[in-house]
Amino acid sequence: MPTYEYRCLDCSKRVSIYQSYEDYGVIPVQCPLCGGDNLQRLISRVRFARSEESRLEDLADPGNWGDIDEEDPRALARMMRKMGEELGEEMPPEFDEVVERLEAGEDPEQIEKSLPELGDGGGETDFEI
């Protein structure tokens, strides 16, 4: 059964009420907290399920990254965080270290020099800033 969100105008609380599709709008609802019948329907958030292929296609399109200033380490960090979240996989500790250093405003070239193993081509965790 679907859940509908309401705000009780009597007790000012937000409540969730389970109703069948057949009952919605036909059977009056009451606040489960105060018993009041003065409820206002709220619109719930909507979630979209996306395939991994769809997420990766969006990541591959630079137009979806927004206005990234390649000279701004913090902007690069935001983009990297977004990409990491979209991948939906646990990222290696080196990835988190690079992003944290970028968020602190550190120069990407300095980070790359201090972590030479990032681009050595020797493993799955290789990435380039």
C-alpha cells in the first residue's frame, strides 16, 4: 500500500498514512497522533531509479558537469566527489585523500607530485588529477 504524507492542521505535525489506491480520496483520514481530521496532503519526494549505464553516460558528458573552473581546486574536488558518488562504488583511500586536499585548496600539480603512485599505471586505483 502506498504511503501518503499529510500535515495535521490541528496539531501541526507531519504524518505518514498508509492507504490503498481504492481508499485514497474516498475514506477520510485522521491524524494518528491527535485524532484530528483536518489534514492537508503534502507532496512527497520522487526518486528515479537509473541504470549504471545511464549514470556512466552522464558522467562521460562534460556538459553535465556544470561550469567547472579547471584552475579552481575546490571546483575540481566537487566534480570528483560527484563522479565518485555517481559510480556508486567504494573509492580507494588515495581518491579521498586527493579530493580532501583539493577541497583545502591545494594545487593539483603539487598533489600529483606528492603522490607519484597515482599515475604509475600499476593498478586499478590509478587516476589522474
